[in-house]
Amino acid sequence: RYRYNINILPSSKCNYFFLYDGSKVKGEGDATREGICYFYPEETPLDKQELLCGQLAGAGRCVSELSASPVRILRLRRNNFAIRMKDDFFWALGCSAEVPTISACELLDQLINLFCFYNGSVRQSYQLYSQETLAARWAQYLSHLQSGSLELQHIFSCLRTIDSTNVDPLLLLKAALILQACQRCPLVLAGCILFRGRVVSTQMSPELTMKVMVHESETHTKAPSTFSSFGGVVSSTTVFLTMSELQYLQSAPVDKDFRYSHRTPHKNTSKKKTRLSRTLSDTPSTESEPSDTGSSQSPLKGSFSPHFSDSSVFSPDPLDSPPPPQPLQPPFPNGKLSPEAEEEALEESYYYSFHSNEGGVSQLHNEGDSSLFEGNSYLNGGGGGGGGGDGDAACGAVFDFRGAEESHHDTVFTKEASRGGCESVQGRQAEIPDPPPGSGASDSPEECPLVPMMLYLHRVKGLVLALLVEPHFLSDTASMEEVYHSSLASLNGLEAHLRTICPGAPDAPRPYIFAHFDCIQSTLTTNLSGRPGGAPERPFVRATSLLHSHFCNTETLQEAIIRSAGAAVYGSRSVAQETYFQQHGGSLRNSGIPNHQDSAFLLPSKARHRLLKHGVNLL
Amino acid sequence: MKCLLIASESAEVLFQWTDPEFQQNVQEQYGASQEEGHGLPAFEDSISTLFAPIIISCSTMVDRLCDSYTSFTTENNHIYVLHQFDECLYIAVNGDGEEGEGDLRRKIYVMKKMIEVMFGMVTLSSNLLRRELRPQDTEQRARLWKHLQSLLETYSQLRENDQSFLVEAVERLIHPTLCEQCIEFLERRLVQQLNGSVERAGEEVLHAFILIHTKLLAFYSSRNASSLSTSDLLTLIIMAQNMYPSNIDLDDPHPEWESNLGLPHQRHVSYPLCHPHQHLHLCVSAADKPVRGSTPVFEFVDPDVQMAEDSLQALEVPPPAPSTPRRVFLEVSLKDGLYPMMPHSMYCLPLWPGISLVMLTKIPTSAVAMSVYMFLEAFAKLEKRLSEGQEGSAASRGQPTIHDVRSKLDKFIKALGPSEIQSAQLQNVWTEFKNRAFSRGGPGFNRDLIPWCKNMKTQLCGIYRQCFLIESGKADIPQRLSPSLQERAQTMMQEKLMDWKDFLLVKSKRNITMVSYPDFPGLIHFICVDRSTGQMIAPSLNITERNTSELGKGPVAQFIKSKVWSLVSTTRRYLQKGYSTVTLRDGDFYFCYFLWFENETGYKLEAGDIPILPDDSAPIGMLAWDYYRKLLRYYSKNHQGEVVKCYELLTVHLGVIPTEIILQHCRQLASKLWEPSRNPLL
């Protein structure tokens, strides 16, 4: 009965996942298999599928009746199942016992949310589509969520970002500016830029970004609408947002979103001046100035000068102020100037000029960008301009295609008034036709309604611009064209730069391992190699996983040191972050008795000192 | 909302305990599904109906997937923990957030431990145990369950309020001089006199100890006794506490026993471990249904009580005469090996409220238990080898050899013949076994013999049951220390402690206090445990109005207490995963936990690997399952020929104290508390 399992290795892989529809198995004669909507691994013999589905769902229902509450976690001796019970549906995701339960629950929620994001309500999807089609989707989402080499990524369910230590901060800034520029179109809610499956910049919450990334990372099987006029690089698909996601996007579009992907680059920029940054800053002042009407007044111009001493202009403040979604530039489609916009002219001009330097609007961007990005950018820029020209002609046809799309916009638009009191609201409402009432996609009254939106993707090789847009954006030829053209050249430039960045020589082996999780952005920084069989890293991953669970369960816990015979790991957390640190080498020999000279207790100060150069501040 | 349920595989309830909230919940649910006018069904039936799907699903999972449920958690944080021991499924439920998964699993193991102490090797046969836990006679069942329920409640209360039951180690009353005097008294006067008396009816006092509430004042074991394991000692303390509860830890500001001084303070109804005499039905095959004749006769109660039992109020039986011992089954380690669940009699003599003398005696027939155990083990090993596919001589090999067992068992059965014990059934099964296994041309040793191994085990358990669970039929020679002998022991001890009793009662509440540690500024609390001896010391942590410690009373003390309790469960979780040092900065506090090994001379040994255990492994502690004994054995592998000792230290400091100072404190405590004399320097 007593087994010593010394060498249990944590495995993050999900062992089972199934969706069982109890409503199909109500009568005595109904076979359990009727209720199995999806089962992973798919090659599991049917009788075993039936056994697991039938028993787990049955026992789960019994317990939930006794406690008058759905079951959340079900443990077997060898597998822990995260459970979701809703209506007659029963989801179960089984991981090996070493995976923290909290991570398994998060994974299951992500999976279900992903499905709903791309397909709408589960019940409705199973009415509309065949089981096979949907099985392929579950499989796709599952494999997407399980991809990634680092076990730590599964423990924290974090967003995969580009390695910002290798990327020039100005490129990150540029990406953010592209997104801001797109957001000037009132039909664009928010967006993100991804490069080879990693986030470069995002305006959305980490959860939403994660959802969007699935579509980018794998060619969605849903046959997305592509727009041939743009060389097949633009596509779209319907997605479904929850009310809270929508409200979040609409309520504080800037304060929350713009801030975070930008701050770090600013700091870094002021600290180190790489060669690239100098190039970036030098060129616009000479080349793009003549054509750039706004930039001449821009206080930011100075910041791009080689001197760069006055970094205060890069303080995040201008970015924190709401962006003016109402464009001042004439080329903007059916743009109307709201009177309020004029009142804030000072701030806006300041802001605008800053933007128009970079991924600005319309004609400006061609020159601006191409000049910024030197030789190859000219090429791309030229192509972009040309494409835009062709687009004008082809647009009509292309966008008509979208016209047939169901007019999904319903109650959503009335909620837009909540858009943070931004002056643009009136302007936007004016241009939006009254929504046809009652055409909503909200499923059933008791369910949390899902609101259909469109996901617009513009792909430039490995780079993808993903935008969440109002459904009728795609029928709004002018808007779409506008967004396309305004971002095209900048995207080309950005892609060219990101592509040339070598992955960076793997860090020289350091005498320590650390992992730093940013809870707000859901990002993970670590120097773990992620090599399979990284045996020395095992103890670290195991300790981190335990500590993470402990931090999640105990709100007041701030710091912990735990030591086994093989490793001592220090964990520290605040509201915004969790940090884990292990020192290699040194004498691990200890008697286990309290000793203040013990190296384990020096970990906090070592971590504080060592992690500074990774940009981790433990105070 | 709490519940503990034991069910058979066929969803028959073998035991249930629920608190009022859970009972109400079940009744509401069951009521909702019932037709109007039918009235509520018996509670036991409702609970069985409601849990049946889970129980049945559980056995399906075991049969078909070789896996089983270990727990459920609902969104409103109700926790269900399940554990199967042989054919008995234990389910513990909590719906009020007071217990976690670990606590519930511990409760299940403690319940199992108490059943083992009460029923001994009968627990090795699921069939017999099922009938033992669920007597056909409903009154008898109600009494048994009530007794078990009360034990469980006593345990839960101790675990929630008593530090020694929190860390599962015995707490000694720190008073070396008095302790020594008492041990001498127990040895030279008490035990010698009892064992020299003719009134002991063949019993022999092996252990005697004095309890002040739950704390040990003195413990004496006779020379030829094996040592009492910590697990057993803690269980006996629970039983003693259940018999004579001390309400002092409760938030009851007016304990009544000062008014009725001298009388045992009874709170719970106790169930004596004696069964009504009945016809024996050793064969457990389904066809053989026990037939019960007349109303059961209780030997220990007088006819008046017997009558009262027929009425409904009879469930509140008065306690048995104090002179009736309890049959307890305890582990005995002899030179030739470890014998679990050997029968003893337990005498718990109240001296004053809160102070009692406990004596454990060896009963004259205990040699039978050792033989039965030896045979059981031999058949179990044989069964294991056969089920592994070994056949013929490969299967019959082993220590002792099957031929050895054969001749011994023949002799054993022969010896049983003239006694009262009904051994015909055993003899029949044994004859059949021999025919199959040993006769020329017979099937021999192969898989077909497995059912016969099982049957032999059941028969042996049946003999054991007759010998030790059922009072011998003739009431003329009671097998116990005579009441007058017990009275004499009680009086002697009372005389000895008369002058000390008030002091002892106060001392037990303030065993040691943090005031004794002025050199440790910022230290709020600590617990130090010697796992080799199963003893702990910690400053008293009283939170009642009557007994304020330096921590004051009310919410602050309660808060510290809850922190200490949660710290213990946290560190156990880390220990389970192989971490022997833990420090935590939590709110305004800094917690430390250390586990280390020393050799006998106090030399600190290097920290070694600590096994990593699965989540559903037995709880870490010493009461239900001795984790530390296994740990020591595991660690000692690399320290052959050395006596290894294991210690634990937990501290709570104010968070503002610099870590270096905290660690210095810990180091000082660790070296000071258990210096060579083993008596804390205080």
C-alpha cells in the first residue's frame, strides 16, 4: 500500500478530455455513446470512453445534487480531472496528479472559452455543425493549448511573447503604434500583433489575446473569408465575445491596454541606445520630415534625436491619455469631427504627431515608414502603396462579399455608450446605423450571452495583425481599406526587422534558474532551457508548481523558501507578479537543522541581486 | 456540514456519522423526492439512497479501470474524500469549509485505526467486519454506532483544540521530579501489587500511565512488555478522553464537575466491547444467515437496565460498571517480529475529573492471537504468490514453510477442540484445503487454491473473533482484574497524587508558557516534536475565557491558533512532496519548519532524500498511520548500525524580526529543547 515514488516527473500533458451531453442519454435504452460529443485521446476504445464518461458524469451528478453545486474537481488515484458542468453538458479534463489542480482547471476553462470564442454557444454549435467538424475543433484547441515546450508555461497558463530582451524596444513601440493607429477606425475594438506564434504587442486582455492566437497559429479550418484583392493576406472570421470581454474592450480602451506593452520599452530605450534605435531616430528627422505635416510640431521629435537625453518625453503619460479615435486626417472614411475633439486639440495634436511619425494614416505612412526602414522598406512600402491603389478598384467587389454576412450587431451597440466617456462615442454612434433589434446571437436567456464580432487578420509572412472589429466593419469598404492601407507598410517594416533578429545565442549557463510570472500581463520570463530531459531543472519546476498552488490558495503568503535534499527554491509574490529562484551549486549539504548561515536562507537576497539584470525588481 | 460514512460494496451503510446540518440537508433532499404523506424514511435509508450511485460507481471504477475516486470538490467548496480499505468504502464530507481534503483523509484513517483497535484482526475479513459493524439487531447497532460516533467526535474535538493531536505526538507534563516519583510509584507499588495479586484472574498489567487531561504525567511499562506504539497510545488517549471527557478546552465557561467532584464526568454513552452471547455462525457463506434467538443478554448490566433498553430512550444506556475493561487490540513487537492487533484489556480508572489512571493488561489467552496472526500471514503470503502465478513448490516455499504451517495448524485445531470455541467449520475448511493442496493426485498449489486461502483466512478471523470479541459464555469466572483490585489501585493512586491534583490540573493548562522564553524576542509560538519517541512540547495555547495565555484571549489568540493549525497542514503538504525545510512570510508573521535527523549522541546527520508521496497517500502523522516510523526506516538504510532520531521544529515569529535573528532563535530552540537528558531545559 505504501509506495515510494521518488522519481515522479511532472508531466503537463492532458491525459483525457471529454465532453459528454447528458441530455442525449436520458432514457433507459439510451446508449452512453450517444452522449459522447468528443473524447480525447480519440483512439481510446469506445467501451472505455463509455465507462469514463458514464461513471464520471454519473458520480459527478450525484455529488452535485447532494451539495447543490456543480462539481469542479474530481480526483482519481492516477488522474486529476478538472470538471465543468453546465446545463446537461459535462466536461472533464484529466491530467496526471503532478499537474497542479489549479492549472488543470484553468486549462479546461481556456479550452471551453476557446470553443465558444470561435463557435458561439456549445449547444447551438452542436445543432448547427456535425460532430466530426466540432471534434476537429476541440482537437485543434486542445493541441494548441498543450503546445509549448516549457512545463512552466502550462503551470502558469501564460501568454507566449517574443523574447523582448532580444528585440529592440522601439520595435515594440512601433507595433503598439500600429495597433493604436488601427484603433482610430471606430469599428476596430482592439488588436494585437503576433510574430511566429508569439505576441509582439496587444491591446487585449491576456485571455482574449490567447484566444485570438489560436486562429493565427493554425490555419483555421473554418475556411475563413479571404480577400483576394489583398493578395490573400487578409482574412476574417466570426468570433464571439462574452459581455464582460466586450465591456472591458469598450469601457477603457486605452488606460488599460496601451499602457503595458509600452512601458518596458520606454525604460529600456532610455537606458541603452542600440544601433538600430539610432537609425530609427535619425532617419525620420531628415527624410520624413518634409512630408510629415504633423511631426514638425511634435514634441516627440526631439526624442528621436540622437542625443536622446530628454527621455522624459517618453514618459507614458501621453500614451495614457485616451487616444483620439476620431481621426483628424481627411482621408479617414466618413470621418466626422466631433466638437469635443477640437477642445482637446492640444493634447491630440501632440498625440497625433507622435503617431503620424510612425504607422500613421493613409498616404503619410508610406513615406514615413519606408524612410524609417531603409532599403527594403521602400520595396514594401511601394508595394503597399500599389496594393492600395488596386484595392480601390477591387474593393467594391471584395467587400460586397461581406455584405451578405449576417448582420449580427444587436444590443451591443447600445452598450457602446459606456465607452469610457470618450468623446468619440457620440461621433461613433452617429455613424452607426440603428441595430436591427432582436437579431442577437445570445443563445438562451439563462446563458451568458455571447456577442458576435469579427476577427480581422492581416498576415505579412510570419507577422500577423489581428483586430477585433464590429461585424459590419467588413461591409464597410472604406473603413476596411483604411485600416489595411494604414498598417500595411508598417507591418512590412516590422516584419522585416523581426525576421532579421536572430533568436539570440542561448544564454551562457548561469549559476541560477529563475522564473518570473507577470500576473497582469500573463507573461513568463525565465532562463529555463526547456530542453527535454533537463534533469537539473526538474526540482525547480516541481517546487515552482507547488509554490504557485500555495500562492494561489493563500492570499496573505508573500514569500517562501522550501528545501528538499536536492534543491532549495525561493518564491516571492506580490499582487502583480510571482518570482521563483534557485541557485545552482554551492554546498547543498546541510543537516536540515536551522542555521542562519545556510545558503538556502541567502536566496532572497541573491534573487534580488541577480534578477535585476533580467528586469525583475523584487524591491 | 459534515459526514462520515462507511459503506460496503453493495452500498450497505456500515456506519454513518453526520452533524445536524448534514442530516437536515439529507432530509430535505430526500423529502423532496418523496411522495407526500409517506413521512420521512429512516435517516439511514435516505443517506444510503443518496450515496448509492457514488458507491456503486466507485466499485465499477475499481473493477473495470483499476482506479478509484479519491475526492470530489464542488464549486461551493464542498469536499468529498473517498478511500477504500478492502471492501469497505469510507466517504468523508465537509461542506462548511472547516476541513480540507487532507483533514478528511486523516479522519478516515483515524476512523479505520479506531475500528482496528476495537475489532482487531476481525478487520482483516471484510465479511466478518461488515457483520461486526452492522449488527442485525437495530438497538445493538444503534449503540455501537453511537459509541463510534462519540469516539469520532472526541477525536475531531481534540484535533481542533489540542496541539498534541494536531501534530499527533504525545505531550508530557513537564515536571521531571513528580514524573520520576510517579513512575517509581507505578513500578514499585502499583503494578507490583496488582501483578502479585490472585484477584487478577490471569491478567498481567503491562503498561500503566497517568493522564492529566490529554497530557502524560508518567508512563510505566513492565519489564517483559513490548513498547507501546505512539499510534496506539494516542488512540488510547482518545478512548480515555471519550470515557471521561474534560470540558476544559471547550468554550464552556462553567464546567460542572467542580460540584460533583469525585464522580466520573460522563458526556458520551460508551459502548462496551462485549457482544451479547449468541450462537456462532462461523461460516460466512450467504446461505448461512444468522438466526438470533431471544433478546441479547448483557452480562455486565443488571436486569433493570436490560428492561429499560426495550424502550426508545434505552439508547442512552448508562455507562458500564467502571470495572468492566475494554478490549483493545494493540501492536506488540517481540524479538521474533511485529504482531499487530494483539488483544489487551484496558482499564481506565478516573482519579479526579481530568486525571485518570490507565492500565493495559495482557490477557491469558493472548497466545492464541499470535498463532492466528501467524497463520493468517502464512495464508496471505501463499495467496499472494499464487495470484502472482507461482505454482507448486515455488508457491509453497516461504518462511515458515507450508508444511511447517500444516503441522502447527493441525496442533492448533486439536488444541481448540476441547475448548468452548467452535472450530468445526475451521476444521472442515482446513481438511478440504489439505485435500486439495497436499494429497497425491490432487490439484496441488495453483490458482484454484486462492479461494481456499481466502476461506481459511476468514475462518481464522472467526476463531479470533470468538476468542477475543465475545465474552466467554460462562459468567461465573469473569476474565478481568477484580473490582476490588481496581478500587485498590484507584485509591492508592489517589492517595499518592492527592496533594498534587490541583497543581496538576493547572499545570496541564500551562504546561510551558512563552513567558519562559524571554531570550527570544519576537517569537510568538513554537512546537517541537521528537518523532523517534512520539513526544512533543509546545507552549500552551489556550483560547478560552477562563484560561488566557500571554497571547491574551479572544480573536487574537484564536487567530494565532488558526495560523498554527494551518501551518501544520501546510508543512505536511510540503513534507509529503519531499521538502523538509519550509519558511513562509505570511501576512505579519514569519513561519519556519525544520525536520532533521540526529544520531543518538546528538550529532546532526546530513539531510537525506525524503520520499515523494502521491496526493492520496496516508496522512502524515503518527496516529492513524506512522509516517515517521517509515521515514526513519527509509533514512536509516544509509545509516546502518546507528540509532537515528528524527526531530521537527515549527516556529511562529513576528514578520518584522530580521530573518537572521529568526533563524538563530530556531537554532537555539532546536539544540536547547532536547538536550541529552531529554528533559527540556526550562
